[in-house]
Amino acid sequence: MTEKILTSDQGVTLLGGGPATPRMISDAVVLAPNLVAADGGANHLVGGELVPSAIIGDLDSLKDRDQWRAQLGDNLVHVAEQESTDFEKCLARIDAPFFVCVGFLGGRQDHGLAALHTLINDPRPIVLIGDSDVAFAAHCGVSLALEVGERISIFPMRTVRAIGGAGLKYPVDGLRMEAGAQIGVSNEAAAPGQSFGFDRPGAIVFLNAGNARDALQAQGALFHSAI
């Protein structure tokens, strides 16, 4: 069993090495106050006021490693194995009720796909925030309260069957979704409340940027924040 480096009773913001603006990072920390960097994600913090509780990864992309070692000590965690991504290395070593993740969408396509793949295998509430999207895994039933006209895209990472569905412009109940066959992108909210579910984990839901709080609540995350 992997040793936990960090245990938090609050949400954790995970910062990756992909595109991440200071505003995106600060907004994430409002929702999930405990900040952890995945390897080179810490490069976003150089010269700023935010200091991560830990940096975890294979550290091949981390700049100023000696400086971070002096500042964090044993919380600069080198994980040498190459069977998992830095994102997975972090999730495996942190015990927290939910995660808000910045710097994992919008950069290299393969890195983004790897992060989405990770979501479907971890049952905890996890939201990825990008410049245009927030994304989360629909492990079971999803309930949202988006404004009418807001985007709700569904992309299956593995074969799933939709169960139920209300408040969507295009009904999904009973729809078998599969990558390479039937997907569910560009749906949208057609009523003030939206709900749908799937027969097993495997579907990723994309919402417009700015809906991270809704995405957390849709996964049952309980949290307190300043917004």
C-alpha cells in the first residue's frame, strides 16, 4: 500500500505543469485550500506568494530543486517509478475529501488524455480546470443546477449506458456511449435542474469554465469556501 505523504480534511488543489494562470490557481485554492504541486507544476509558483505543502513526482521537470528542498524538506517527494503519471503519483499519496486540479488540461493532448483517464479510476470527487473547460468523472448519478443553455458534454472513456436523464436538451436515457461510436458532446441544460447517470464509471463530463463548484457538488463534495 502506498504511504500517504499528506492527509487533509480540506480539499486539495493539485497544480500540474500545463497551462495555468495565476487567476486559475488562486480560484482553485479558494475552493481547495491545501496546495500541492505535481512535479513541474511548482514552476508556476516561483516568485509568487503561494507555497505548496508538498511537491510530488519524478521531478524531471522541476526547476530550482535545491531551493525547493531547502524550503520543503521531506515534503519534496521524489517518486522514481515510471509506471504512473505525476498526477497519479500525487493522488496515490494524498488522503483528502476532494481535489481541484489546475495545469492538467489545455496543454499537450496526451497529457490531458492521461489525466482524464485517471479520473475514471479514482472514485473521489476530482475536478480538472482548464482555460475553457472543467471536467470530472460521472461515477454514478450526476445532479447539476446550471443555467439554461449552459454546455454539458459527455465523453465516454469506456463503454457506458446512460440511466435516466432530465433537464437536458438531448435526452440520454438508455443511450449506449462508446469511444469510436456514440458520444454525447455539445448537449446543454434545457431546464433549471439537470440529472443523469450511468451503469458504471467511465464517462467524463465537460462544463464551461467557471463551473468548478457545480462540478464538485455534482460529485457529492462537501466543502466550505469564500465564494
